Amino acid sequence: MCGIVGYIGKEKSLPFLINGLKALEYRGYDSAGIAIFSHDKVQVKRKAGQVKVLENALKNDTDLIGHLGIGHTRWATHGMPNETNAHPHNDCMGRIFVVHNGIIENYKELKEYLQHRGHIFHSDTDTEVVPHLIEDFLRSNGDFNVALFDALKMIRGAYAFAIIDVKNPDTLYAVSFSSPLVIGVGADENFLASDPSALVGKSKNVIYIKDGEIAEITRSKIDIINLEQKKTPPEIVRLEWNLEQAQKGNYPHFMLKEIFEGPKIVFSALQGRLKSGKNLVKLGGLEQVNEKLKEAKRLIILACGTSYHAGLVGEYLFEEIAKLPTEVHFASEFRYREEPFEEGTVVIAISQSGETADTLAAIRKTKKHGLLTLGIVNTVGSTIARETDAGVYNHAGPEIGVASTKAFISQLTMLVLMAVYMSESNGHQLHHALLQELEKIPEKIKAILDKASEIEMLSEKYKDCENFLFLGRRYNYPVAFEGALKLKEISYIHAEGYGAGEMKHGPIAMISEKFPTMAIVPQNSVSEKMFSNLEEIKARKGPIFAIATEGDKEIVSLANDIFFVPKTIESLEPLLTIVPLQLFAYYVGTKRGFDVDKPRNLAKSVTVE
Ligand code: F6R
């Protein structure tokens, strides 16, 4: 949440700051600001609203030519989203300038303490205590580094800071504690960002600043100082994301582009991992823990939001394919559980960003109990990728649209692979049909995308609804949740996902002519039961929009509208049935006139609890 950028080097800093903020805007977009060291002083510009408002305000500014700068795009936590609360914030003397991600939990007591000592505050933010606190320590000890360390000792919470000190104009300071910051290593220049998508096209070599570390970045050198105040060698990670992946191309929105990347995403998740001729799955990232995996008796999947819904599909997959009892938890609730952990329990964290605070806290809890932790993560080198014992990357490239679409598809693909990998019969004939079919999924997704205009037309009919019920069973029960989540976050229509069997236990009360149901009803082992539920809805005059299998005749008499998807094996159905639901959310959202890439109140990377 919130985006940070920083630059020091041979070029003027402003272009990178603005472009970097635009790339990070999906993390928060209610105000933006920059601070640039120019003409022997730091100049600050801030604006309420999206980065383009700031960009427009700076268009004719000829003053901001400095080579050291920091920037911020905000997702408000403390204080209204206005210009006064926009970052950067500074101390009383105008020496120290700070941008911040995360939350300073003890800011109230720090603010009172500092006000008592004469510091004047201008904003309602928690961030503003930071420059004042450093300033306060500088009064008793002139050394900036010492003052910074002393200030950090007093701050509680999760934070990432980028800092400029006017008296050290050759250095960009960066601090991270439970909130990510990554340095892009350049030639005679270095970049800073709160996630690597801002660095695409600038640097492929990145350094993640670890918890409690301070980075002192000059144009030619990067010093990392650890908690014990000792220099530690930087660990460089190679970032394979490219510029094309981080740009919209000919698509009007990232969300649409990312939905259309579906076939490619499945293909790249399978590449080098699926040996269908041998009925074998090879996951290099898990080989180092193979012996422990053989002892696995039970799985716990931890995730939030869309990744949690992928986890729910994983529960069915692991139980059916790997014969391992599996449970899925919201990472945000898991911290409150007093569950006794049995030996042989393996934990799987699923996260697109690899930075979700709740997921991170949940895996840290299981690690304390000595459990083996695995990650299914998209962002290379992210905190969850680093903190889990082993794991696999999705290789889906950067996901920029705030609503997760392609990451969900790649998570489902990875879960199928992982379930086969963890089954005792990996490499045996038993998986032949499943793995052969998995290879056909990209072309089947493509066949769905080729009919996107059908969904676009139907979305016109439903765009003014105020409510929607999504129903599915078995493998499509989590798809109902995910379809409803997509519709509500993109179009602000109230939508609920339910297991179809649960409908008669309550939700059926809502059904009326004005309350449509999206039924995910492909031909499979539970379709008869789904049809009975749809009869119940029809009897109450509820409109039905069905996602059904090509060639299904029975659905025609039941549903008002139908979108057909190709036939596949039941356990792979979510990979197909989710696609029309993602498209539906997209088209309804755009027809209602919303900015689907930046839905209100949301942020892509949820780094606060
Ligand atoms: C929904 C969405 C969120 C994320 C959730 C977890 O479209 O994007 O629900 O899925 O915040 O994020 P990650 O996967 O990054 O841990």
C-alpha cells in the first residue's frame, strides 16, 4: 500500500520519479508528491488526486533539475487524502524529507513527545513524526546515521522510508521493516521502489532491503547496514520482467490485457515443469525439501482475497490428487487460531505480490512452530518468497491491474502441478489424462477469449443490477466466490458467492425478478444437483446467467442467458470457468463508467494488517 520511488544518479531524477509513481499507482492513488534536491535545497511538490494531477502541475517547472529525489503515491491510513497529508513530510528546519509506506503504531505518543519538545506539525499523518524524531536526535548528536538509528529504535510498526538529508546531498537513505523496498542497481545511477514493477526497463539487478536494514545509496555505491549497525553484503536478485509486460500495449486497461494473457500465463507456468509424455511433474523449487515432503501428512494453505480463493480450489486438488488432508485459512484470521500443529503438517502460502502483511504474519507464526513452509508466489525475491523454506514462482509477469486476474489463473495452474508433484503416483499412468488435458488449457482459454464480445453484450443487459448471486459446487464453488469478488471490486455491485447447496439455507430468500444468479454449471459430477438448484431459482422468477459446457442442451430451458466454455476434466474447470466471470466484471465495470484498473478504496499490495 502506497508507492515509494527514489533516484540518485547521472540523470535528472524527475522523469523516473513520475514514471515510477505511475507504475506504482495501483498501490494507492489518493495523492502524490515528490522531493528533489535542486539548487542546494530540497523542493517539494504535492497534489491531492492521482499522479497525473501532480505531473500536470510540474509540466512547466524548470526548477526541478536535481539528480537526487524521492516520490510517493498515497493510500490514506492516517488523515484525509488531501495535499497537506500527501508525502513527503519534513522536519521543522527543512533538512530532512521523508516518504513512508506502512503504519507507525505509536505515532500518537511520539507526536505528543515531540510537540512537547517544541516541534511543529502540519499534517494528520503518522509519517510526520519521522523527520521530527530524526531532527530531535540530531540536536543532541550531529551525526545523521546515528540519529536515524536512534529514531528507528523508538518507532513501532511496519514501515518503509525513503529519506533525503539536505546535509548529505550525495546519499539517498532507505529503510525497510515489514514493508518492502527494492533497489534497482544501475550504472552511475541507482533506483529505489516499493516494488519491482517501477524498475522494469531501468534495471534487471535488484536488491531487496531486509527487515531492519538501512541502505545508503549513492550514484555509484550501495551500502546495506544491518540491525547490528554493521555493513552486510547486498544480495542481488535477477528480475526477468520486461517492459512490454509492464505496459498496456493496445489494450484500454491493464485488467483486460491481463485477462487476455491467460493462455500465455498457463503455458509459462507449465514450461519446464510438465513432462506429460512421462506423466511427470518436476518442480525444481521444491526439490531441496523432497524428503520432508514425503513425510507430509496434512496441508494448511494460507492466503488472502483472490489467492485465498485459489487456495480453496487447491483444497479439492490436494485431497483428490495427492490424497493429503488439506485445510485453507484466511491468513488474516489464522493469527488468532490456537490450533495444535501436528508433525508432518506442511504450510503453503499463496501470494501474488509476496508482500501481503497478513500472509506474512501467518507463515511466520507457523515457522515458529517448526513447520515446513512453501510459497506459491509471483513476485521474484519478495518477502514471502524469501521467508518460506521453499517454493515455486508463477512466472506470470507483473500484474498491474488492482483486481487480480492472471495471477489467479497461474495460481490454479501451480496448484494442479503441486498436487501431482506431491502425490505418490507422480510419474505414473494415473495422471496421464489430467496432464495431457492441462496442456490443452491454453488453447481452451483462447477459445473463450475469442468470444469475449458475447460477454460484453450480456454485460450491457446486467450492468444496472444492484445485486448478484454467484453459485457453484465442488471445484466451481471457489470460482463462485472469486467471480463475486471480481464483480464487487470492479463494478461496486453487491455480489455474493455461495456453494449452491447452501442456497436453500438462507440466500434463496433474496431471489426475485430483480436479483440475478450467475450459475457456474459445467457438465460434471455435480451438474444434476446444480440443475435442481437452478429449478428452485427459476420457480422464484430469479433470472439465471449460466456458465455451461459447450453442447449442453439441458441448460437451455433453465437459463435466461448462457455462455458456453469448452469441456475439460472437472478438476481443471476453474481454469476455464473463471475467465468469463473476469470478463463480465471488466465489462460491467467499464460500462458503469469506473476506472477498473484503480477501483476505489483498494490497493494492490496490502502491506498493512
Ligand atoms: C482481489 C485482489 C486481492 C488479493 C489479496 C492478496 O482482486 O487482488 O484480494 O488477492 O489482497 O494479495 P496477494 O496475492 O498479493 O497476497
